[in-house]
Amino acid sequence: MDTTKVPATLWVVGAVALVWNLIGVAMFFLQTNLGPEQIAALPPEQQQVYAAMPAWLDIPYGVAVFGGVLGSLALLLRRRWAVAMFAVSLLAVVVQMAGVYALTPAWAASGASGLPMTLLIVAIAGFLFWYARRAAARGWLR
């Protein structure tokens, strides 16, 4: 029987991470299922970014958000595989964000104003990986 005392912050971080990543899943499905009318309704700069986006960038995007959901669930279930899921999610976030900025006119479309959200997403993925490693090292995860 596991007698390790788990702090309340684990449950808070796990729950907030799950909500955050579920929002990411919703955004993934919205972005990957845009119809011609919805694309036409976007501002011209965003239409250019969407048109230039290679289809393969959907793969790291999906891995990032679904890996984050699995990592969040593993954290809430106190399972060590949360570390691996958050590591995969972080790597996929970095690949996806780098791909968007390297392969599309995203920088021209949003300039520096788009960077804070990108950095926030990477920082949250990095924090979740760090937190899961810390939880595993402290014996909170089985």
C-alpha cells in the first residue's frame, strides 16, 4: 500500500493541466476541420498562414495536445508515465511552434504580438514536464 503523502498542489496542477490540454484538443479539432467558408472569414494574414501550413504540422500539434491530456490524466492517477507523456508533449509543442514560424508567414502575420502566446504554450508544457519529474522524484507517482 502506498503511504506517500501527496500535496494538494498535485491535484490542482493535474486538474488545471487537464482543462488546459482539453482546450488544446478542442482547438486542434477546430483548426484541423476548418471549412472553406470559415477560412474565407479569417483575416487575410491568417488565411495566408493557414494556406502555407504543411499538413504534417497537424501531427506534432495532435501529439502535443493528446500527450498533454494523457500526461494530465497520469498525473491525476499518480502514475510515473506522466513524465514520459509530458516529455513527448513538450517536444511536440516545440516542433509544432518552430514549424509554424519557420514554414509559414506567421511572424509577418502577427509580428511580436503573437510571440507571447507561443512562449506561454511552450512554458506551460515545460512546466508540466518539470512538475511531473519532480512529483516522480518525490515519490508522489507510482
